[in-house]
Amino acid sequence: MRKTILIIIAILAVLGGGAGYFFTHYVVMPAKTESDGVIKYKYDQVAIQKHVGFAENDQDGNLKEISKDDPRVVEISQIALQWGRLISDRSYQTVSGVEEYGLYTKDLIDRLNKQGDAENTIGSYQTYDLIAKGSNYNVINVIIFPDGKAFAQMESDLEIVATNDPEGVSGDWGFETGEVGETHHYQYGLDLKDVDGHYMIDGVGTYQTDAIIVD
């Protein structure tokens, strides 16, 4: 009997965003229905095989490995890495809160504007006179779906370069002490969708995972 890894996702606040928002991680399941000649695939949250790496869901719901050199994987990986750098290398002196918005769909930008995301980001840096720098960016997984959607998982480290309130940074940002020089490891999930022939980010979240092996 095939074993499946079920990933339980705990959604946290988006880094620097204050309010936080949800992302969805979809995998096409084998079940599908047909109505008026249109096949609709059932999506469910979340069931993936262990160590996916770079994969594609075919139209029968099967994951198959694809090359890291696949043009879609290359494009998505570049977007993920660019996004990681834009949200990490920020200073209270220059932060705009929208550095990464050029990678977002209009729908996501509209959702973030309603949440006051940019203002929250600016406030989270200026409140603590915070300067942060990212490093060790790495794309872990890319999964491509047959409906123009994709999912990328990436990780990076964030270092506190300067702050006037280590205790506040520790409490709000999840650092152990918040002292200058401390580095924290983050993982992110990015939902992407094809917009006019190019992938754009349509949802973001930081998260931790617990894997359960199910017979």
C-alpha cells in the first residue's frame, strides 16, 4: 500500500506584514467530475509525496518528477528567490512596504491593501528602528498544476543588523532574544498562477510543518 505524507500547515503572520494572511497549498487529487463536457479536478489541502522536489501534477492527479531545468521551474524559482530578497533586505530608514508587490497578482495586492499590509510592514520596522538582512536563500519544492497554478516552498535566514528594542523584536518577530547579530530561519509557501504567460504570486505565508506518514 502506498504511503502518503500529509503536511499539516500552521499559518503564521507574513514576515514584516503584521496582519498576516493565508495561502493555500493545492495538490490535484485523482477524483474528478464531468458536467456538460467540462472536467473539473478535485483539489484538497494538503497531500503530497515525501521529498517532492520539482514535480508536476498530471491530469489524473499523479505527481511526476520534472527537471530543475524545466523552464517553468526556472521561472518560478527565480520569482521565489527574488521575492525572498525583497522582503528580507529592509531598513526602517527606507522601507516602503511594497518592495515585492511587482511580483504579485492584482487580486493579492487588493487583498493586502484591504488589510493595511504596507502600513503594517513600515510600522514593524520603524517601531524598532529595525534593519534586517537575508541570506541562504533556497527553493525546496516547486509543484506545477494543470490549471495554470503552481506552488513553491523556499527557505532563508534573516539577521538583525540593527534595532533599538531587542525585546520588542523578539516578541513580534519570533526571534529568541532580538539582539543584533541574531539570525532566524524562515520557510515560506508561495502560491502562483499564470497571468498572461508569466507566473505571478497569488498568496504567501510563513509556516512550519509536521509530517505524518499514513498507510
